[in-house]
Amino acid sequence: MNERLTDALYGLGWSTVKKLPEPLAAVLGRRIADVAWKRRGKSVLRLEANLARVLPDASAERLARLSREGMRSYMRYWMESFRLPVWSKDRVRNGFTPQDVHHLEEALASGRGVVIALPHMGNYDLAGAWVTTKLGVPFTTVAERLKPESLYDRFVAYREGLGMEVLPHSGGSAFGTLARRLRAGGLVCLVADRDLSSSGIEVKFFGEAAKMPAGPAMLAVRTGALLLPVTLWYDRSPVMKGRIHPPIAVPETGTRAEQATVMTQEMADAFASGIAEHPQDWHMLQRLWLADLDPRPEPGSGARPEPPTEQSAGTEKP
């Protein structure tokens, strides 16, 4: 019943919100965000706990303000995503203005293949639609298998409608397909600030141990593709902003695993620089740091939840 209800709610969002005038959708998103923030549920408390890692000297009042802005940013992502399928091509082209886009253009022109790695910031679906529309470049990505299956199918159809090739996260064949796309000079885009497997690489992230996916760096090591971190954020305008960071070089020495470890740490450092500048646009409402992954209660909860697994991460921004 819960899975059917979840699917129905997402379906209602896509069918209803996309019909609203854009200013009205923006107001609705802020109101929903404010209601969620005032309830002080587990997701809001987890967001504040994560922001406390980013800004260790911040007062409780500042963290509360940032979490409210963060929930508004998160709901802006959803309102935009529900409406993206009906945006005109001009609206998509003008809806995102990244800095240092020459890094991406030069990487694509090299013919070596490109891996873009992003944290859960801003609206990476909009950034992807901008790539396919403004630059005219198709790309391949990976989607977490959500429950129910019908919800996963909705997200796949939605992203394919924006010009993306979508592979399932589970199943074991995604890495090989991504590698083939890169060896053919293609573009791969991966959200990479939270590990959903047991094979993540440990990094120092804001001074503490966390794990991030090995895939982006390992794909670059094995295929010779260029690895570009990208960070995204909102300001008070209708246009999302972003930065394309310089390519991360493959170390000249070491085993493949050692090379991937060094590159993943550099990727984490690039993410951290963008998150530190725009913490309110980092939509991390789940546990991330290893110290938080022990089976202990979330803030404000008396329960002892299981450590996150690929299946239990369905509340994450897809």
C-alpha cells in the first residue's frame, strides 16, 4: 500500500505541478518546504547534522536558518523537475549558466570520453537537460532502483525524455556499459557524493572519514576518460548556477586502485569547495560520514534504524 501511495503521489506531482504557472509552482514549493522544516522531522535534523560538519563553528540558529534554506532549495529541485518536461528548449538553455564551461567543451573535443561527477546539489536533471539541449551532447547516467518498480520506471522515462540514457544502478552490468560509452568518446554523468555499495573509497570530507563511489575515478583510470567534478547552486534568480571544475588527472604511478583512491579524494575536495560556498544547496538528507553509519538513532528518533543499503536509500533524491 505504501509503495502504491508513493508512486501515486509522484505521479500527481508530475501531472499537476507541471500545469501550474512557474511563479505559482515556486511559491508552492517554498510553502511545502517551510511546513516540512517546521515539523523538525528526521530528514531536517539529519540535514542540520550534516551541515554542522560543513560549518563546525556555526551556531544552532545559523544551522536552523541554513536547513530552512536547504529545504527550500530541495523543494525547488522537485518543482523544477516536475515542470522540466514542459519547459521549452529556450527555457532549458537559459535556465542554467555554468562557470568555466570551457573545461567541458575542451574535454568533449578531445575525444577521450568524459565523466562528470556531481554531489547532490541544485538540480542535476536541469544541468543534464542543458547539456543535451544547449550543447547538443547526449550522455549516459545511472539511476538507483527505487521502490516500487513503477516509480523507478517513471524516473527512467522522465530522464530519457530529457535526452539521457539511463542504466539501473543494480545488476552489475552498468560499469561495462559506461566504459564502452567512454571508449567511444561519449559522456557519462554520475552523482557521486554518497556510496550506495560496499565498494566505496574512503575519503576525508570536511575533515572526517566518509565513503564515496569508486565508479567515476575507476572509469577514468580504466578508459582514459577525463574526470570533471561539477557543483551546482541556486541564487535568487530563476537561473541555476554551477561550476565545472578542472579535470582530475590520473596519477602517473600506483596500481589502479591506488590511482582511483587519489582521484576520488580530489573529487571529494572539489565537492567540498562547492558545498562550503553554497551549503544551503547541498541536499544531503541522509547519513554520510562513517561515524554516523553506526546503527544508532537519527537525531530526534528513538528508533535504531538499520545501516543504509541500496534498497533502503529510496528516500534519497533520485
